[in-house]
Amino acid sequence: MVKSMTGFGRCEIAQLERKITVEIKAVNHRYCDITIKLTKKLNFFEAAIRNLLKQYIGRGKIDIYITYEDYTENNVCVKYNAELAREYLEHLRKMSEDFGITNDVSVTTLARFPDVFTLEEQTIDETQLWELVEEAIRTAAVRFVETRIAEGENLKKDLLNKLDYMLELVNYIEERAPKVVSEYRNKLYAKVSELLGDTKLDESILATEITIYADKICVDEETVRLRSHIQNMKNVLEDDNDNVGRKLDFIAQEMNREANTILSKSGDLDITNKAIDLKTEIEKIREQVQNIE
């Protein structure tokens, strides 16, 4: 399946006590490069988030933004340290006895002593919180993949059209190549006849010359391989496998190699122009392939 490397997915889940928002964005990249930006309270989930994203993403520069709002974070509980209060009272009673002064400590006074009462944030249930984070990430990732698939279909159609045009160019080159040899033979005979006049032509020498020329400009192997590469790329585009971008890039490189050889061998202006058109289309394909996961 062809997927674009650019994509976007977003999910927001709100509950009574908390809300989490996940946004995933991606652009082209040779490898899978994931950057995670999240609030401090979720830092301990980073490794799990990376592993989760890799189930949906194979390649690209991925930025994921996770915001978390906890509506209970300002609700703290009061903790009473009875043991510490008892120690304070014991020491105050001893001070009263040692110095002969009245022990006039009240509850209000004792409550002001350090750490008798402390405020503590309510503990976070990590399992419950992860379930919420995972649900938001999975939903955003599914939407993200959907946008990649939709864009990938557009890329696929464009590539198939370019490949069909390349086949037309290959067909023209294959049809034109034999005519080039025939035209060269006629020109060669006419030129030699003009130079030698009534002198008898040595057919064997001319045949050898024509054979050498025909072998020099022969592009049969190149067109056969190029036709094979075009069909192979079509098969990959129609394949259901994911992450086909690298394979398509390799095939495009091979097609470019064959087009270069055809261009270097060409001794005909028409074939040269078609070979240049081939290279132009292949370059367009290589640029498009860089957008495929």
C-alpha cells in the first residue's frame, strides 16, 4: 500500500477530571525520526509512546505533541501526622516540668508546628492514566495513517500515469531504432557511391561498417530492462505491503541508469529527444518517491 510520508492526525479526549490532546504531524525523512513533546507529568510514558507509534509509522520525520490537563491537580489532601504531634506535646510537657512554666499549648497552637499538618497532591493512577494516553494516541495515529493513505493514492495515480508515458517513450525508441540503421545504410551507400563514382563497391566492407554501427547504437538490452523496471514499479505500487518507498527509490535509480545508457548510445536526434524525455520523467518519479513511506 502506498502511503505518503506527510500526514496529520489529532485526537482530544476529555473526562470529568482530565483532558488529553494528541497531535501527530509528519514530513519526509529517510528514516523513522520521532520527536515527542509532552508535559512533565507524562515523561515516564515516553518509551511506551515511541513503541506504540512504531506500530503505525515506518518512516518519516514525526512530531507528536501531547498536552495534558488535570482538573484535580489543585485538589490536595491534608495529612495529619499524629506521631509528630505526640512528640511535640511530650517535649512541651517536659519543658514545662524542667522550667516550671505553665503548659498552655492548645490545639490551634500545636497545629502551627511544622509538619503536623501537610498538604499532599493526590497520587496519579499510572495504569488508568496510560489507558487514557494510549487511547488518544491510537486514535490520532489511525487518523494520521488515513491521511497518509489518502495522499498516497494520489501519488500512486500520478506515478502510474508517468510510468505509462514512459512505456510510450520506450515503444517509440524500439520502433525507431531499426529505422536508424536502415537510414544509416542508405546514407552510407549514397555517400560512398558519390565518392567512388563508377568504381565497384566492396559490399563486405560496407556490411562490416553497418554491422559495427548497428551494434554501437543498439539499445535492445536497455529497453528490455527499462520495460521490466517499469512493470516492476507498477507491481510494487499495486502491492499491499507497507513501506515501499525505499524499494521504489531503488527501482527509479535503475531506470535512470538504463535511460543514461540509451542516451549515450543514441546516434539519432529523435531517440535522443525521447531519451531526454525518459530521464525527465524518471527524475519526476524519483522526486515523488521521496514522498512515499
